[in-house]
Amino acid sequence: MVARRFNGLIFDFFGVLTSNMVEVIECFEDREKIARGTFLRAWADPRGRDLFTRLELGEISQTDWNSGFAALMGVAPDDLMSRYLYDAFPAHEVLKVARQARAAGYKTAVLSNSLGRTPYDPYAGFDLLGNFDEVVLSQNHGLRKPDPAVFQLVLDKLGLPAEECVFVDDSEENLQAAVDLGMTIVFALDERELSARLRTLLGLGLL
């Protein structure tokens, strides 16, 4: 029997296991009746980047982020995270591949820069603990992508070397960090294209 090239499959959450985040943001801006680009300008602002970083590290609460980021965009802070992520629906085709890979013997994991879990839990309804071997949320460890330490953490939990793992993300910065560790990467943009690419790479058939 020919040895398998890969043994692990690691997924980002937002924009990989959910809808494309560019589309999520545009839908949010349209619902809020604010100009397209408002969210990304706030995110690019050093104050916005700091709010996201501190939230992902678990240094501030989601409520703190709601207040701070709302002020940068000029919108109401109430339940801002749930309003922002309203259209972050499950990427069913990608989730199907994740389950198929696990059933075929691949170890699977989610590595997410967390956006908090209260008062709004974006992970609710995904049953990540039931569908993946390991789940690493940045806020629980005080580490966030692209820090190599958080990649090493998930590798240690899987018990696999980087060279045996495929990492999927929609951020070029995070993908480069994975490459530097020796992982094979897949850039996530379109759900169906990603699913097909992963099935080919891992030798999985169509369901």
C-alpha cells in the first residue's frame, strides 16, 4: 500500500466553514444602510485592528468590541457582532468534505481566531466538537493566527507534523505562516471550488 501524503486537515472557521466574509460584510453594510467599505475602513484603522486583536486574544469582551467598533463605523452597538455575522451561514459543502475526510481516517481540526462566544456565539449550531477531532479557539489560549505558536498548538493536539497537514484559510497572512511551518495550504474563496480541490488533494470521492 502506498503511504498517504497527508494525515491531517485543519480549517479556519470564518470564511471557510462559513459564507465568504466579503459577502457577509457587504450584506451587513446593506442592512445597516451604511456605505460599502465602511466596515473594512474601520477594520483597517489602528483602533479597529487593536479591537479585533484584543478580542481574538480574549483580552476584551465581545460587548467591549461591540461598543468600540460600532463607534468607528457610526452604528448602534447593540448586538453588533450578531448583526455583523448574520449572513455567516454554514458552508455545507466544505463541512461535508470535513466529515468525509474524518471518516476516511484523516485527523481534522478547526483553528479559529475567535470573535467571542457571549452574548453572541458564532459557533453555535456547528457542533464543532462533534464533527472535528480538535477545536482551537484563539481566546482560550491567548494566541492568534498568524502566531506560529498557535499553529504548533493545533499540530501538537493532532499529534502530527506540519508536513502531514493541509491548512485551509481565507487569509494570505495566515496561509504564509502555515507554509513557513511546512504545511500544505489551500486558499479558500469559493465553497464549491474549495470542496473540489480538497477532494482531489486528499483522494476523496464524490458523495
